[in-house]
Amino acid sequence: MNFWITQLFNGFSYGALIFLLAMGLSLIFGVMQVINVTHGTYFLVGTYVGLTILMTTGNFYLAMLGGALVIALVGILIERFFLRRLRGNDLGQVLITFGFVLLLQDAILLIWGPDPKLMAEPKSISFTANIGGFTFPSYRLFVIAVAAAVAAGLWLFENKTKFGSAVRAAVDDVEMASGMGVDVPRVFTVVFGLGAFLAGLGGVLSGPWLGLQYGLDLEILPYAFVVVIVGGMGSLKGAVLASLIVGLVDNFGKGFFPEFAYFTLFLPMAVILAVRPQGLFGRTL
Amino acid sequence: MKRALVGLSVLAAALVLGLILAPRGGAAEKGPIRIGLLTSKTGVLAIHGAHQMAATEAFKDKYGTTVAGRKVEFYAEDDQRKVPLGVTKVRKLITGDKAHIVMGGLFASTGYAIAPLGDQYQTPIFVWSCPDDLSQRKRFKFVVKYFSCSQPQHAMAHWLRQNKPQVKKVIIFGPDYAFGYESSGGFQKVFEDMGGQVVQKIYAPINTVDYGPYIGQFRKDADGMFVTLAGPQALRFPKQYQQAGLRDKYVLVGNGTNTDEFALAAQGEDVLGWITAHIYGGAAYPSKDNQEFVTNFKKHLGGKDPGYYAEGYYGALVLIYKAIEAIKGDVENKAKFMEALGRTKVTEGMPAGPKVSDGYGNLNTNVYIRDVRKDASGKLYHHVLHVYEDVTQFWTYKPEEFLKQPVYEKDFPPCKFCQ
Amino acid sequence: MIFDPLRGRWVTAAAAAALVFLAVYPWFASRFMVTVLVQCLIMAILAMSLDLMVGYTGLASLGHAAYFGTGAYAAAIMSVHYKMGFPEALAVGLLAAVAVTAVFALVALRATGVYFLMITFALAMLVWGLAYRWNSMTGGENGIAGVQRPAFIAGTTAFYYFVLAIAVCVFAFFAVLVRSSFGRTLMGIRESESRMRTLGYNVWLHKYIIFLLSGLFSGLSGVLWVYYDSLVAPPLVDLGTSFDALLMVSLGGGGTLVGAVLGALIFKMMENLVNLFTDRWLTVVALVYITVVLLAPQGIIGLLRDLAERREARVKAFGAAGRADAPARKEGSR
């Protein structure tokens, strides 16, 4: 019983972290049809930027915001000056995002060096919560709370704001949205910036949990891709659900089938691809 | 378009230049002695590359770049922590740079992969890492190595039984490849031979991001843990272990890599009190030779402390120089060079104490049992609790007997007490 | 007639010169440079196989590491675990690659464009996951070491000629294939799938067959790689390999076999030699990716073509004769 509750909670919290990474990837894919391989690297660079801010200001929440904003800016610049010139060239776009993976990785080595680093969580959320006889690391609870707030915020943005409905229209059909008077280039820039923002936010949040280690970007990226494929590209509902599935499958898969740990993760994805290529909540292809 | 063409022609010119320059050296028969170094300057383990290059500089400071009257040139290659690339790079060092010896290989798996090249090219390879079997059942004529992964962990088990006899049931946790299996196997063998029980064995892939799923499985009825962490694991696991509230639940012992100096500053309080066994006493170990090394090393890495990744690289280079001196610089006679490498013995100037060849291609060495403490300034350091001197890779077993059992593997020794 | 770098008498001469150069290469090159060229040739087979899909059919696959890796792993497992000889291991490697391709292609061909990229990418992760975690079979992180070449190709030079012969045969076969009516149909599909369908072609079947062929020859290059390197480990199957293969095609110029070969040659040379000049190889490779995509989307062959066309146009301008039928190069695939 204890095992199940602990594992459920672990899976849930890991899913929450993955959600922050995957949501942006999903939005970018859904709206712009760009496979942004750099996304994991945004996440990691965000962690490093967050660390630098934390060391200068001593405020973790400021680090979260600052890290996310810096990465949003990086994303917007890349979108504006590179991806936009390649619109319609799927292959070129995906190749160039991989180029930026390598470039940013080298930038990390140059700026922050290869030493592993750890970020301290704020004292106020550094304890072990005891609920009904079970112990939960409070930091994971905090991550769940942030992810839930982000999901709620996105839902409000998509459903209650004018710009949000433009984004949703773009997910459904860019041409049609353009015909209806949506400023598509601006939607693209905002969506890319938003996606990068979420990756940066997730990155800073991961600092006190996963540590800062060069190479984490490509280790965590597959998880995000599984979420995007399972949940459906561009779908908020899909990303939330798929993140939880991925977190739980990863947890229980590692427990029960250690030899096939990644296989148990990728298999549901392959099955979904085979029977429902647009994902659980994606628009039809 | 024009710019692109210019760019491409520059690229092409660089390639042609590369082709011309590629077969460096090689021409003169008795030119300098060329030592090839394999490390990881990029990739997940880039930090080890930085430490090992700084150790190489510290070595050059002390021992110079002339040995037995001949100049020495160093060629460093980056394997990006990818095993296949390591093989490619060793091949390049031997056939392209015409290295007389290649030293390196960060991972036990890299060691296993590059070892056959020694015999293939009849060129000595000093495997810096610790794959057990290269000096046990799968020996190569042209390969020696620095230590065996299980070597310090035999001692760890002995120390645990002697000093904390109340710890009887232990969980093993380690990375899912040769280094994890061999470290854990060595511990299990001695621990169970001395009456302890290993009740659970869990191996996680080295690139595991979230350890929650593994930590959740730890058996509650155990009273101790033997942990091996490799590379990025050393950072992520301790934090998540601490956050899971297990700090005081188990007596935790483990591999020296868990708290190596490369990570120690970043790990912080999470590893305070962790006990580990290794072939190096740590940067704070007060021996004269060690302190000299540490001072030298710090000059080359912005004042950072060296750990075993640095010490091992440095020590291996000392041994190589020693062997070159023994054959009066005649490294072209590779069989003779190899033979000298196989019987080196260095007692002075080594940061981690004497190293003596055991005749199987491995070194007898000191094993240090250390725990992590905090000094007055708040900095973490290793305090040495006990030194086992002149430990062989066979522990106290007879080599012939020891070699009859298979190499430590995922399922060997079998987990008799796992239910 | 405009000048095309891929047509005309001089091409025959250049091809002959290249062949002679390759044939005598080991006489003057160091052993190291011979092994580098072996790498180039093996990767050229992979790049050409991928080009059949990307360049000729317009199917951008982002997961060719899977087929390359399946061939490599299957051959290594057969050779090391089951002590099979080279011919048997080769056969199993090719079969395994084709089998995996046959299944993956069924799934992937349901999508087009960017979704096709995404799905091939995702499927390749499946193979990587197995390679990385199925320890008892693949050795996990350790990989599988100890693949031995048979005696007749044990030496570096002998193996070089062996690989060279295979690469030349593959090139010749592909060259015939893309000039056949089958090949022309593929290019028709690339330009307009719907038109080909209206014309009564079974588009899906053509795509499926070329996918299978591509997988088969990617598997072949994987098997050769294992016998070159004597070991296989997960990094060989990861997304980096898939991306590098695509870069090789783009660098040389998609839709031309020579381009794929050129791309493989330049990329592998660069990978081996760039660290003579700088420690920042990551940045160098990154810049190649970015430069190729932005400035030379049709690769080196495309640049040569443009150059030739421009010169031709200048010549024509002198004669005051306009050229109405300048062939437009296609941009992108959407």
C-alpha cells in the first residue's frame, strides 16, 4: 500500500515537471508545425540562468521568473531571425533546431563550465510533508502546484482571451486563421516565446530536484516528445493527461520491468501512433 | 549565395589542410615519445575531462616533458563520453598520431571496448578506469590498468562488518553497467562471506533523471545501503534520497565516486556523513605527496580540489614515465615497453600512496575509507577513517580460487537473500 | 543547353578520376587516413539510402539511426552471442533491418510532411530504448564488443577495398534505380503526390518499397560499421546519428547520389579532423548545421548548379537571347 501511494505521488510529481517542458513543445508543434529539438536545451539553459539569478539575488521565485523570461527572449530571437525565414521548410527547421542544441550546449560549457551544480530550494518549501502517515517531499508538492497553476493559466488564456482564441484557431488551421484576420506572424512569435518561457520555468524548477548537469537536455527531451505524441500536438488537455500517464508509466515501468524501462515508456506511444496518429486529443491529420 | 560559396570554400580549404596535417609526427624514427590521452571534454562527463587535463598539467609541472633523455608529446582526444567514439579516438591516437602508448578511458565500459585495440595494434594501452576482467579472466597482452572496480569495495564491506556489525541487511543500488555490477559484486562477496546479507539489488541507468521510482522500492526491513553512483548520478541521487526523508533510515556506505571532489561542493549537506571507499584519500588527506599534488592541481583549475578522477590520471602518468625510464626511453620496442609497464612499482611522490604492479596487469594500492565532513569554513571534505594498505584486486582470496568464479555481473554473486 | 554539374562528358571523366583516386588511396595515405575513409564510405551508404527517401521521394525521415542500428545490433549479437560467421551475421543483420523497417514504415507512412518527421523520430526512440535498456541482449550501456572480422578482410587495407567495392556497387545500383521508371515515379511523387495518384500510380506502394530499400541499405551500412568498429553501443543508435545522416544528405545536396556521398565524406572528415584546429567542435558542427540550412538549402551540388546557371545566364545575356525555360529548383517540401 505504502509502495503504491509513494509511487503514485512520484509519478504524479514527475509528470508535473514533464508537463512544463512538454506543453511548450506541443504548442509550438501544434501552431507552427516546428519540431523544436532545442526545447530540452532551453530547459537546461533556463536552469543555469536561474542559478545565476539565485546566486545574485538570493530569491528563488525571482530566479524562476527571470530564468523563464531570459529563455523566452532566446526563443523569440531564434524564431524571429531563423525559423521564420524557413517557414514551410520542415526539414530545414528541424535541422537548424538541432544546430542550436549543439550551439547552446557549447555555450553552457563556455559560460558556466562543466562542473555539476546544485540549486538550493527556498527554506520555506524544504521539508518532508507528513500526510496521513505517508511522507512526501514538499518540493515535489510545490512543483505540482506550479504545474497546476500553469495549466489553469493556459486554460484561461486559451478560452477567455481574444489572443488565446487566435492561438487556438491557429492550432486548428493556420491558413483559415490567417484568412479570418489573425496576425499569424505575431501568433507564432508569441507562441514560440510562451513555449520557451515554460521550458525555462520548468528548467529552473528542476534545479533543486535534478541538479544542474550538462547533458540533461537530451536525457529529458524524449519524455517531452512522448507527451506531445500521446497527448496530441497543441492540445492542453492532451498534454496534461499525457504528462501524468508518462510520469506514472515511467515510475511503475521502472519498478516492474526494469529491463524495458524505456520500452514501457515508448510502447504506449507507438501504439497510439499506430491506432490514433493525431494523439489522444489532437486534431485529425 | 556568394557568402555561402566563400564559406564552403573556406571549409574545403580547412579540410585539405587537415588532410595534409593529419599524419602528425611519425616520420622521424626516433622523434619524441608520444603519449595519447583519452578523456571526455564534452558530453555528460565533461567535468572529468577538465579535471584530467588539469591533472596532466600538474603532472607536467612536476615531472617535465622530457623523460629518459627524450622529449614527450601529449595528444589529448575527447570521446564525448560515448563508448564507440572512444574506440574511434584510440584508433586515431595509435594510427594517426602514432602514439607509443594510450592512456585513459573514463568508464569501465570504455575500458572493455578499447582494450582489444592494444593487441590489435601491438601498442600498450593503460586503461585508466577499472574494468575488473581486463586484469582477471580477459587479459590482453598489451593492456594494463589502474585498479579494479571491486578492489576498494571488498575493503568497504570488510570495514562495515568490523565497525558497524549492527548493519546486517543491506540494499545495493548502482548504475546499470559494468562499473555498477563490479563495485556492488565486490562488496556483496566480502559482505556475505563475513555473515552479512544483501537483501535487494537495484540497478538504474546512468542517465536516470528521476530516482523516485527506485527510491520508492527500497525495502523497509533493511538497515544499510551500499550505493554506487556514476557521473551525473552523483548529483541527482543524493538530493532525491534526502528529499525522500531517508537520510537517517539506513546506514549508507558506498563507492568513492559518490562524493568525489568534482561533485562534492555542489552536493552540499545532502552527503554529509556519507561513508565511501576509494583508492584516493581525497584532496584533504594530509600526506606530503598529496598536498603537493593538490596545490599544483589547483593552479590549473581555478583553485578547485582534485578528486580521484584527477589523481588517477596523474598517477597513471607517473607510472608511464617510470616504465619509460626503466627501458631507457626505448618505447619503439613495444614488447619491452609493455613488459616494463607490467612490473612498475612507485612508492614516492604518489598522491594516493604506493602503487605496485601485481603481475596480472593491475596495481596493488591503498584503499581509503572516508566520510564526508564539514570544516570550520563550511566547506565539505573527506576525512579518512581508515587506510587498508597494499590491497590486491583479489582481496584476501587466493588468485587461483578467485579467478575460478565468474566476473562480478548483474546476477553474480546471486542474490540469495532477496526472497 | 545549360551547364549542369551532374551531366556531360566531364562527369564521366571526374567519376573515373575519383575511382582511380579511391583505388590507389591506401598506397599513399596513412593507416589512420584509410580508416577515416572507411568511415566515410560506410556513412556514404547510409546517406545514399536516406537520400532515396528524402531527396528523391520527399519523405524526410528523422529516424534512420533505427535501421542502421538494428542492422548493427543484430549482426553484433549474432557474431558475439551466437558465434556466427560474417555471411550469416550479415544476413541476419539485413533481415532484421528490413523487418523493423517493414513494421515502422506501415505506421509512419500514414502521415506526411512534418508529421512524418515526428513519427519516424519517435519510432527510432523505441529502438534506442531497447538498445539502451535490454541488457541481457544488447549489453545496455556497455554495448557489445568483440566483433571480429573474417580473415580475408581483417587488415585495414583489405577491409577498405571490401567496403569500397560494396559502396561502388550500392552507388551503381541506386543510380540505375533512380533513372528507372520506378525512380521517375518517385520523383513524381515528390513533386505532387495527388497528381501521381490521379495518374493511377499506387503512391503508397511506391513509398513503402522505397522505405524498405532504404531500410535494407541502412542496415547494410550498420553491419559494415560493426565490422569496422568491432563494437556497437547505444550512442550509435541515438538521435544524433539520425540527425547527422540527414545533415550529410543536406550538406551534399538532396536528390543527388553524388551529393549524399560528398556530404558523408565532408562530414566524417570534419568530425575526425576538426579537433586539430579547435576544442570547440560542438560550435563548429552547430555552425555547419545552421549555415547549410540557411545558405545552402540545396547543398554543395545545388550551389554548383546555381553558379553554373548564373554563368550561363551571363553568356546568354551577351548574346541578347533570353532563356525562357530556366528550370526552377524546388524549395522545401510543404
